[in-house]
Amino acid sequence: MDPQAAQAICEGRHGDPFAFLGPHPAGKEWRVTVWQPGAEKVWLKPGGATTEVPGFPGLFVGKTKSREYRIRAVAGDAEWIVDDPYRFGPVLGEIDEYLLGEGTHHQLWDALGAHPMEHEGVGGTHFAVWAPNAQRVSVIGGFNFWDGRRHPMRQRGATGVWEIFVPGVGVGESYKYEIRTAAGEILPHKADPVGFGSEHAPATASVVRDLGGPLWSDDEWMERRHRENGVDAPISIYEVHLGSWRRAPGDRMLSYVELADQLVDYAHDMGFTHLEFMPVSEYPFDGSWGYQPIGLFAPTIRHGTPDEFRALIDAAHRKGLGVILDWVPGHFPSDIHGLGRFDGTPLYEHGDPREGFHQDWNTLIYNYGRREVKNYLTANALYWLEEYHVDGLRVDAVASMLYRDYSRADGEWVPNIHGGRENLEAIAMLRDMNVAAYGTYPGIMTAAEESTSFPGVSRPVDQGGLGFGFKWNMGWMNDTLSYIQKDPIHRKYHHHQMTFGLHYAWSENFILPISHDEVVHGKGSMIAKMPGEGAEKFANLRAYYGFMWTHPGKKLLFMGCEFAQGREWTHQQSLDWHQLDIPEHRGVQRLIRDLNTLYRSNGALHHHDSRPDGFEWIEAGDAEASVFVFLRRGAAGDPPIVVAVNMTPVDRPYRIGLPSGGTWAEVMNTDAAIYGGQDRGNFGRIHAEDQPWHGRPHSAEIRLPPLSVVVFRQD
């Protein structure tokens, strides 16, 4: 026996343990080297007693006629019988190895991570991890006393992947990887980058989970979701932070099972079409709200297991609700158990801090130009779509990915190969992700939170775009919120902030977002932003929501905003549901429910959200009165809709032009008493007169209540 190899095994330094341990041919028998630290005697079954190698405690040698042997060991009064992990062949095949090396393994999670399985007739778990620059990688857990010497792994050629099948390890076991760097340093223990489960914080180990055999009952939804996610569909999204939407008695977070009942029923009752969850990928710090994830393949254990998360999505689908996940491929935290310097080198991140360190968030930036990293991110997007039937991904902080100089001063960033500021590698990754996502799952949707005017975000990749289905309209959000916060007496000087969005409304497939970002960090709640006092605040907010729901673009509203929560949001406590005992708050909630119903049931308000065919200004220039009037059209056969907006506290008689004669029903009035208003309106209908006005052949004199939106539909 090579004493240097034996010493390396005993000290946990050997980089090729399968060449030394386990069975090796010896004539008609197998010579078996067994590594059982702490054992005093070892037998092979079949085969008999082994001999301990002198000078190397725990290392034994014996012979057997069968490769399917087991190990019996004793130490004092303790005895154990186990299968030898070093008698099992590889699990990963040549195709896996080829795709891993090429960086095109779109089902990466099938190859890497921890998979309970039966291998060569024995039950256990297969572990595989990418660490190309490591000298040695071991899987550790309670099953081996967290001892990195006991289960060093097999390296798979040039892929940089290490694997091992550990018999007897099953679902629920906690584990990490112990990595010895090329310089011989043992790193802090690392969680699995492709782990499917995690321990409860503050513990940081990965947990073996079985992804096989999910029980879905959402076939009907999956067959029709391509229609529910299309640009012609009504899409009204309820954005939710699962930990603070509602709390259970004792201030406990709701479980996925409880959310499947309470949240799904509520969103359905409110008329939303989709739920959007702030990140559920496992994250160590509650205060990051999930936007600094470490376990990119693990639904957070805060609310339950992966199967219970699947049950939440299944429940949403049965109620006709799509589910969108916030996805964070822009950066990751530097916690020592995470991806940073994973094998002792900058592996997932750039080595140069001008490219690899995010100054705003003190996080690390992925090296998008590395094929394995691009594969890791693209496969992760596909993983949520495949394994959890997710209907869409909203990609966080896209602007920070697109520009190398994002939030950096001169000299703090590295230009691209052409000398420009665009991050060409990140752009390529986003395009690849969208192509793979839409190509594999045609019914899904992706949306970009992109705060600049980067061209073609929602244009197909083959037309030079990034390939997203939708883009958040941050410009519309900033302009209109700036306008609505002004005292009405000053609004006439800022009239353009409400109309400017229509100059570029068709350049992308837009979602109009009022997200969590608008009600945190001292910005105040939506109701707190409104000028005036008491009832006037609520009237302003109702008018703003009426304008938003009738404006071209899909809708997104953060939880709590739908009932005008008074305080700004915090992740540490439940929403203030008790405020629904107050009529004004209950009225805003009723308004959102009715706006969703109006939006969904009228093609004129959603069919051409992303096309100019469905919108015409009737009156866009009456800044003095702060009045806006516009026409919405849908597909053939959809009755047209006219919207009149009054952003002053003045009760106005106002003549509006109409495209055709006859009776027009008043289908929405934000001043209705059921919403908290004073029921000033038009008695349910108006009659068009043959009097041209606003360049239209017909018109009607309407009552336009103070701070209100009134909607008319042609009968």
C-alpha cells in the first residue's frame, strides 16, 4: 500500500479516493480497502475479517468474492453494519458530463444537488457539486459526524463536478460540503448551490428533499394558462410578501398550507388574476425580504417544505390564479456558507471587485461570462417553471445587470470589449434564459424590473430584444405618483406627468406597478402620500387607482395598498387588517375588487394594453381643470369605453366628446358611496347628443365629481 496515499486518505487530503478505497480486482477476488475512522475491527460480508493497516488507524484491507459486500465494524460496545460508498459506480452519465462541460445542461438540477434514489439495488442519496479548483470535496452531515475525512467525493473529469452516492442517507438529512482548496486550506462549510431544501435560520445547512412524484391537480389551468398570460389578457397582479401578509396567533408566519387556503381565497375574491411572491428562494436574512438569496433552488423553509409550496401553487391554479415568482439573478450575498469563493477561488462571482462587487447592496455579482454560471442561472429559472409549475418570473434589478457602470463612478468599472458600458455577458444570459423559458414552457410569462430606457426589453430575441414578455413601467409609476402627491391646486403645472406615459406606452409590453418599493424606507403608505386631510386623501387615492386601472398596461398592486393601509409596510408584522373595520378603508378595498371585475370583464380595458389600437385621447390638454378624458377600444365586438378623470376637488359639469350616439352606461364612479364617496354622478347612464365636441361627432354633458374617475361603456 502506498503510504503517502494512505496518509492522504486519513488526513482528508486525497483528491481521488475511489482510486484507493473500495474494491479493486485481485485475481478472482476483490481487494477492498475500507475507511472507517474510529473502528477497532472491520469485517466484510461476505469475505470475513480485514486487517488494519499499521500506522493508519481506521484504514482496513480485506478480500471478498463479491462486489456487493457490506461492512460490519465495532468500536467498544458499538457495532454498525453499512454499505461501503466506495463500492458504487458513478451516477452521472456521459451525456450529463458533456452538457455540464459545455454549460448547456438545462436540467442542471437533475445532475447536481442531493437526490434520494436507489442505486445498484441500494437506497441512499446521490450528491453532486461543481467545484473545479478544489483539491478535495467531501459531503458532510449528521450521518458522518460532520467529518470531512469520511466521504470524499469522486471528481468527474474536466467538468469540475464531484459526486458520491452515500447509502443509507435519506430525505430530511442535513448536509454541507467541506472543500479543501488547491492550496490545502479547508474552507468554511458550504451549503449546496443546487440544494432543494435548507435548515431553519440561523442554521445554514442544506437538507435532502425528494422532488419526485409531485401530486398536481391543475391540468385545466396548465392547458389554458397561455391565454391567461398573454398580452391580450387581463392581468392584475397581487404582490405578496408571504411572511407579513397575515400572521397566525402568536405572531407566527403562515405556512404554505395556510396560505393555500387564506391567501388564495382572498386574492380570488378580490378579482386579481395573478399572485406575485417576493423571493421564496432560501435567504439567510429576513430583512432582505428574499432579495439576497443563497439557496436558489430551495423554497424557503420559513413556511414549509417544497411539497407544501407546490400545494400552495396547486391551490392557486385550481382557483384560476397564476403564480409569478420574483427571481434574483443579479447578485448574491457574501455569507461564508454561500457561493462566494466557493472552491477557494472567485467561481460564481467576478474576481475583480469592479465587476464582481455590488456597492449598493454589499453583495457579489455573478460572472455571467462563465458558461457554467450562465448555465446555473438559466437552469434555475427553468427549475421553478418545471418543478413548481410556476407561471412566470419577475426578474429583479435588471438595470443593475445591464450596465457595467451601474451606480459606479468613473474608474470604478470595467468597459466591455467594445469600450462600452453595456454588460454584454449579462444581456446574453437574460436572452438565453428567456429563449429557454419560452421555448420549453410556451404558456409562461417573464417580466423585467428595468428602470432605464434600455431598448427592446420585451421584444423577442430574434428581433434584437431581451426576450421578456413584459416590462415594469417605472417611468409611469414615478411620474404619476409625483403628480398625485401634489396639492391639487398645483397639479395644472404638472399635467404632463399624467399624459407623458402615452408617448411611449407601446414601446414595450408594460405592467403598471405599485410595488413594495413604493411603501417602504420612509416613502409612506399609498394613503399617506395623498394630499389633503381625511376624506380628501381617500378620494385622491381612489381617483389614482381608477386612473391606473383604466390606463393601458397590465396592473400590479402590493398587498395592503388595496385597502389603503395607513402605515408603510414592514416585513416584521402582519398587515393592519383591523383597518377594514373603518368604512373608508373598506371602501377602497371594494373599489379594487370592482376595478378588477371591470378590467377583466371589458375587453376594451385590456385587449390592446400593449398596442396603440385601443387608446385615443379625447381631452388631454385641459391642464387648468386637471381633467383627462380618453377612449379605450377592444377587439371587434367589445363595447368601447370612455374614461373621464377629475384631479381637482371641484364638482364639475363637463361636456365630453363621444365616438357614437345612444346610451352610455356609467359602469364605474370612484365617488360612489360604497367606496367612501358621496354618490355624485350621472344616475347610472348618459345619453349622447348629436353635438360635436372634442373632435367627436357626439357629446354629452356629464357630472364629474371632485377627485374622481367616471367610466362609461356604450350600451
